[in-house]
Amino acid sequence: SAVISQKPSRDICQRGTSLTIQCQVDSQVTMMFWYRQQPGQSLTLIATANQGSEATYESGFVIDKFPISRPNLTFSTLTVSNMSPEDSSIYLCSANTGGFNYGYTFGSGTRLTVV
Amino acid sequence: KQEVTQIPAALSVPEGENLVLNCSFTDSAIYNLQWFRQDPGKGLTSLLLIQSSQREQTSGRLNASLDKSSGRSTLYIAASQPGDSATYLCAPYDSNYKLTFGKGTLLTVNP
């Protein structure tokens, strides 16, 4: 199965600033996914990122707050903009590398703390 | 909207016990279901994928079953070890490739 490298692994940021998270997949994938996991909660899908098109955001998430880039079939970034303490979460990227019957692989996560 | 419930929310067992983790989902029109483990503050590690046409999958000491019609999946862990301590998450997914996660079961295996 594919390997996804995600960085940074953790960061502590000042409120009002932005952080960009990167994910690199070791094979080409059509769709990449970004999730948020707030403290004590399960994973919530932020958006789906297809190469060559705008990301599709889930209800409650907007592009101005979470802009996503997908410049090629192996790479994507998620930016958390104008951060507040409520954005403190683990952010994870994911990809499905072989179709429906091959399951999903996740990056190692980015633990973000906003102070 | 798919909703996933995992029971129990937390489980503490002595080493060597066999245990069962339960997962239920409200929309049976799923394609497949995947079980993951998550260590504290880390990403997800895939454990087992059950395709919709299958009823169970096995990997080592792990066995997962799927009953789509009743909206249930179980993860059986045999001869538990302290290294099994983690949060276990189940996630069915639909034709739109979207995973829906439960809150997980926090497993602690005591030496």
C-alpha cells in the first residue's frame, strides 16, 4: 500500500497566523482527503482534493479558512488560516491508492496547538 | 447521513484476554468498511479492510466481520498484548469515497 509523508508532525502557532501542512504520497493518486480531529473527537472530513480542480469542502468548512492546493498527483497542502485556539486539532491527510477495494492510507498527522 | 457508533467507548483488559470491539452504522448502503488503530497523537494505521461482498477478514490475531444488512461490524482481537493498547476506529465508506468515523474504542491492555 502507499506511504504518505506528512509534515510538520506538530507545531505551536500564535493566533491570527497561518500554517501550511504538506502531504506527499509515494504513488500517484486521484483523490486526496483532509481530516480534522478535535480533542476527544473522531475524524471529520474537511475536503476532498482532486488534481486539476478546486477542492470540494464539506459542510462547515470554507476555502477561505482552509485553502487546499493539489498541484500534481502525489502532493497536496492544507493551510489553516487566521488561526484561533479552536483550530487546535490533529490534521490528517489520506488517499485511496487502488480504488474501492484497496482501502485508505493516512499520513502520520499534524498536531496543531494555537496559543 | 451515515452515523457510526462504537461500543464500548473504553475497555481495559489483562494481557492474554480475547476481546470484541463493536461498530454499528446507520446506512447499510456502504461499499466497504475499514478498521484502523490510532496511537495517541498519531495518524491512523490500517488493520483490516472488509469488502462489501465479504463477511470477514483475518490478519494475524485480528478478525473482522461485517453484516451489512444489520449495519454491524466487529473486530475480534485474540490473545491481547500490551502493544495492542490504542484507539480502534471503524469507518465504512460509500460510493463517493467518503469515510465516516466513529469515536473509537480506547483499548488498554495491562501487563
